[in-house]
Amino acid sequence: MATAAAASPSEPEAEPKTGPNAEGEEDEVKAARTRGQVLTRTVAAATYKTMGPGWDQQEEGVSESDGDEEYAMASSAESSPGEYEWEYDEEEEKNQLEIERLEEQLSINIYDYNCHVDLIRLLRLEGELSKVRTARQKMSEIFPLTEELWLEWLHDEISMALDGLDREHVYDLFEKAVKDYICPNIWLEYGQYSVGGIGQKGGLEKVRSVFERALSSVGLHMTKGLAIWEAYREFESAIVEAARLEKVHSLFRRQLAIPLYDMEATFAEYEEWSEEPVPESVIQNYNKALQQLEKYKPYEEALLQAEAPRLAEYQAYIDFEMKIGDPARIQLIFERALVENCLVPDLWIRYSQYLDRQLKVKDLVLSVHNRAVRNCPWTVALWSRYLLAMERHGVEHRVIAVTFEKALSAGFIQATDYVEIWQAYLDYLRRRVDFKQDSSKELEELRSTFSRALEYLKQEVEERFNESGDPSCMIMQNWARIEARLCNNMQKARELWDSIMTKGNAKYANMWLEYYNLERAHGDTQHCRKALHRAVQCTSDYPEHVCEVLLTMERTEGTLEDWDIAIQKTETRLARVNEQRIKAAEKEAALAQQEEEKAEQRKRARAEKKALKKKKKTRGMDKHKADEDDEKEWGDDEEEPPPKRRRVENSIPPPVEAQDLEAETGLFGKSVPLDVDPPSKQKERAAALKRDVPKVLHDSTKDSVTVFVSNLPYSMGEPDTKLRPLFEACGEVVDIRPIFSNRGDFRGYCYVEFKEEKSALQALELDRNNVEGRPMFVSPCVDKSKNPDFKVFRYSTALEKHKLFVSGLPFSCTKEELEEICRAHGTVRDIRLVTNRAGRPKGLAYVEYENESQASQAVMKMDGMTIKENVIKVAISNPPQRKAPEKPEARKAPGGTGPMVPRQIYGARGKGRTQLALLPRALRRPGAPGAQAENGPAPQPAVPTSAATEAPKMSNADFAKLLLRK
């Protein structure tokens, strides 16, 4: 009867497919043939329409989309044939070029996930069905596919399936799809599609098998598992068999014993369906499940309220399940978390670690490890764990070797990652060798693999990272230990250690001691002594330790002659080391002093330059006029020049100066009498003007609601008015206090006080915003006198594997242009162009990708790229550690005898004028040798005036004679 039911509704199902013309019956039949499998699925949905509302919507969506496609085809057929031909050809040509570009890119880097997705989309758009299938198969071999990609692939294959062989092919695709991620919708599609083949041989058993596996996989899913249970029950209810009632009873009882949403409705449905009262045992299990549901609800509601990927919520849920300890539910919550966080390596590591230590089921463990490396191929820890799991469960050596080769081509982002994966594989090969035999195939493979590893690190890794990743030669050390301890081949071990020392490791004491310990355990005393003698001569980091080991060995085993030689060599070496250290300390102290002197000179030069600019600015306009007035006022008497008038700098604002200038010269350039204030009044006027400039006082108790804004343009007029709208977007602004100089000029920084602390925290996000062409700096308001070490740096200084550092960019490169280049290699989350304080670019940028895989691909593709005739360099962002400034009290004097005498501390304006030596060298009296200051003689102790010898006064003529003397 099920077979007949599956066949009977085929005629009415064709009605939605007819299109707009009622007479197109032949086209309807043709369409029904080409989409035979789709019709079968729709028939199954019509027969078992109670299998869930979600299925009906999906099937209706398929039918409507197919009908829309036919309608579009009919409409295009009615229109003129060449109306859109030119536009279509141009679009098709553009797509073909893009397809060729994507195929070429994949031939270079097959691990480009986004490139696979774009290629499949374009091929599907062009109708290249065979190429689409090939592209999907290649992608599925490398990456697990998402639920959306699998459903799209399955729908396409179902629409093309016409016979039993095609149905088996679709079954195989479903089997692959359910292994990638836990997807309730794919299980529903699988069950629905299997219902369409119920009329074939073994069809009923196939359907029941699919539904049972679906219950095992997602039946415990609290929010989506209900649909699987209902679909299975409705299917069994539609089957007319003697045992169907007991089957449905069993499904009801199993479902009611599991905590699921809407359990009350299921229990009510069971009471209504059952002709007999519900057994007491079922009621007890149902009540117990309800109690469990209340415990799970907070975690489920947290997932419903949070936004994807909800990693923190899933972590809390996992911790809760781990405490309860139900393996099935722990596995389910891990799978649910990985659907949204498949690119988080730590989550995969935790899941695989749980399976390795608790369940230990071979198929399940290896499947999870395989999915982990397919999702995060750039994480070496996942590959290492995969190799260990395969060895632990007895996988064939050939399969493990193939897996290792895949790991080498995964594209790790650090040189040390390659060392780690080689070491893991070499450890596996070493465990395969039976060292009781003198020679074996496994031993030869181990030795050849060691040689290959060293060659690979030297060529492949160094060429890419400019380093081998193994500076301490750990792989060679392990090889030497194996040769010495397990193969009794000390000659080979010595050759390896000789190679290790020639790679720059001879200066390290720990390397020599490692070799010495190996010789002590498996060599002889002669080679031990030889090794220690070389170590004494070569070690530069801890020579005392090496000398001590040599003397200890000679005291225990050596002769008197050996002891004398050891004493002589160690004393000579330590004396030379001490001399070198003293010279190095003196050189370092001299360099430090030179750097301090240079810094002081630069500081003085800046101060002088600033003072010169200030004088030129204030004297520029009125210097000439002031000289003319002096001449007219004091006459031409040169014998007794009058004292110059005192001039108070910046005491008169520009408007007042303009008015005074007009009053002095008159309207026609003639001088008019003008009253000049005496110097005392000018001082009073300047003091009054300074008092008029308001002083900005900051209340330190309001630091939590205040931000400090700096690097603003000095030319900004009315900073309060211009900045208020910008900061009011963060919250209510109480006050904006700009800082002005004594002349009333804006100094480029201000305080912004908010009403609430959260507004101040939100205002920090405005840091580096562009204001009138300059990046505005916004930082917390902190008293530096109380917190001298406080430093704000908003960006991470640690390794960020998903972020790139780009250097060598042309200064004209914009953020949009760089984003256009980077978008071809992945999803770009943010781009930051580095600028100086004036907002001008430095040619540097940070590019943040969505995940580590995309960043790794971008490094390989973009490093060495040419942009506007500039060759750029691209690397994973790993900035050097920011060094804390050296405190003055931490400096030591040369030789390490004690702290240096603190340098003289000057005021905010540097050294005073009285410290400059203005007397010509020829006139200086030779004094007693003593410490000299940087700009003149060192200050001497005060002496009584009577004891001081006054220098004779010299006229201008005396100075002239002195200078002209030869």
C-alpha cells in the first residue's frame, strides 16, 4: 500500500509545474521526466505530510523555485531571441574569465576555501553540471562542507537522479554529508528521500535504518530533535502492519524519556493516540525527563539569546555536561558547538582529548580527528594528535604516512610548526623499530626520514621563513641519542654533534654539557675530556659552569698531569673572560653616555630652535619701526647710547598691536606723538593679560568619567563647539575643557568630562578618529605623577595568527585599495593604515582576516607583491615586545661598582642661560683639573669675595687686538 501511495499522487503533483500556459502539457511531461526524483520526494512529502512543518516548507520552496525557473524560461522564450543576447554574452564571458582565474588560483593553493566556494557558485550559474560535481568533490576531499553547501549539492543531485543507480549515488552523498557536521536538517532530508525509495527492494528497512541513525545522532538535540522523532512516528503510523502499533508505542515511550522542548504536547498526543492508559513507568520517566529539562533550560535559553558563534555559552554548556558525565550528551554538545565554531582549534583539541581518554572508540575518535585537521589544517597540534590517535588504534603505516604528507602541505604559519610535526612523525617511526636487530627495514626508514627532515627544514622552511625553526637542532640531538643509546653507534652520534656545534651552538654551555652527558653514558673518558676542553675554549654564556664540570671530572678520574692542564686552561680562560666582560661593560657605559649626551644636545637644539622661532614671530613686524622710534626719540648721539626699552614678549594681543601701529604712524604714514608706558606699567599689563587667560583645573576625583584628548590641530577654533557633537554620541557631556597657552593659543589637547563612567569608556573607541586631517588620540585620564609607568597602547603586542603586518606600501595607497587586494584571499574584518601624529601614512598596515587559514593563504599569495611600483612584505603579525623605559636608578657605573651619579635635572625649559660658557677660550684662565660640565666648567665651591681675583675690565679695542693677534 505504501508503494501505491507513493505512485498515486504523481498526477496532481505536476500541476504547480505547468507554468503560465495551460496548454503546455507536453512540456509538463518532459519536465516531470527530467525531475523524476524531485517528484518522488514530493510524493513522499504528500503521503507523509505530518512529518513536520519544516519539511512541507522546504518541499514547497523547491516546487515554487522549479516553477519559477520554468516560468522564467517560458517568458524568455516568448520575448525576442536577440533582445538580451549581447548582455548575456558579455556576462557569460566575464564569468568564464573569472572561472579560469579561480581554477588557476586553486592550482597554486588548493587550501583556499573561499576560492572553492566562488568557483562552485559560478559553475552552477553557468550550468556546467559535470564541472560543478567535480569541483564539489575536490572541495569535499579537503574541507568539510557546511549544511548550506551540502543541501545545495544534494538538491542538485536529486534533481538529476533518474534511476536506481542515481539513487545509490545520492545515498552515498547523504552518508558523506552527515559525517561532516551534526545537521538535523540533512538527516530530515535523508529520511524524506529514503521514503521515496520505499517501493524498492529493502526500501522499508532502509528508511527505518536512516531514522534510527538520525535518532542516535540528533535525537537528544533539545530544540531540533523533536522533528526527527515526529517524522519517524508519522512514517510508522502510515505503514499498515500488524506490529505497527507496538512500534509507535515504543517510539512514544523512548521520546518521552528524553528531555526535549514541547514534551507536554508530545505526552498529550500520546494520551490521545493510545487506546489504553499510559503505563506508570512511562509517566515516571516522563516526569524525570521534565526535571532534567529544567536543569538544561538555562543553558539552552542562553544559546537562544546570544549571537553566533556563541563560543562562551557553548563552553559553559560543555562544562555542565562534563560534570554530569553522560557520554552521548557530551558528544552532542561538542558537535553542536563545532557547527558554529568549526575554526576554533582549542575546541577541537578539547573534544578529541575527551574522546581519546574517555570513549576510545576507534571509528568515532579517528573521524573526529580527521574532521579537526580538515577544519583547521594550519594547527600543527591537531595533526600531531591525529598521528598519535592513528598509531594508538593500529592504523596501517601506509595510511599514517599519507596523513603526514598531507600535514606537510597544510601550510603552517610558523617554522617551529614544521619542526613539531616532523618530530611527531619521527617519534612514531622510532617506536616501530625493533632495535634488538642490527639492521631492519624500519631502522633504515627512520634514518632516511631523519635525513629528509633535516633537508626539508634547510631548504623548504628556511626559504619561506628565513629560519629553520630548529636553532637548537633538536631533531639532530634526538637522532644522536637514538644512534648512541639504541643503536650503539657513537661514531654517528659524534658526527651529528659535530654538525650541531658548527651551526652556531658552540658558544652555549648547555649544548656542550648535553654532548658531555651523552659521552659519559655511552662513550669513553677520552672523548669526554676532549669535549670539555673544547667547551672551555668556546663557551661564552656560562664558562664558569663548564670549567667547574671539567675540574670535577679530573678530580674524580684524571691524573696529576690532567689536573694541571685543566687548572691552567680554566684559569687562562676565566681571566680572558673577565677582561672581555670589563671591556664590554666600559664600552657599553661609554655608548650609554654618548647616547645621553646626544639626547641632551638634541634637546638643547630643539629648545633653541623653538626660542628662535618665537622671537622671529613676535619681532617680525615691529622691529624696524621700533628702531626708527628709538632714533627719533633719543637722537643721533652715538657716544652715550641710551639703554634699550624693555620689551615684554607677547604682552599685547595682535588687535592691540595693530591699533597702536596705526596710532603711531597716523593715516598718512606720519609719526605722531605717543605716550610710552614706563617698564613697571608694561610688567603690570603683561601680568594682567596672563591673569585674564583662564587656568584649567582638573579634579582628579573625576578621572573615571573623564577622558584626555590630544593631538588636535593647533589651528582649531572653538574646540568646545567642534568636539561636543562628536563626544555627545557616547553620552551626556558635562564639560569640555580645552587647554590654551598664555597667549591664548589652543595647545592641541583638552579634557572631556561625562556624566557617567560608561560614556567615558565608550568615548575611548573614538581613539585615532580623524579630526581636521589629524588622528585624534583619546586615552583614559590618569595622573602620571601617581602612575609614572602608565602607558596606553590599544593594539595587541602578541602573536596574532589571523592578522597580517604589511610593510613597504606606497604612501598614496588608500584603505579601500588595500582592502580590494586583500579581499581576494579571504574575508577581511578590519584594515588599519599606520600613520604618524600628523595623520600622514608610514607605508605600514595591519590586515585582520576572519580566521588563521585565510591569513596564512594571504601571506603566501601577497608576500612580494608589487603595488604601484612598490614591493610589499607581508607576514603574520608578531610585533616585538614593547620595552619599558629604563629607570634612572637602575643605571650602573662602568664596571658594575655601583649606581651612577644621577645626571643634573633641569627644569621644564632646559638649562638656564647662566650655565652657558660665553667667554672666549683664549680669555679663560687655566684652572685646576677637575670634572667638567657639559657646557662649561663644573661648579666650584663658593669662596669669599675678598679671596676672589677679579679679571681686569677690557674695552672693545682690547678685544679687537686680542682677536687679531697671531
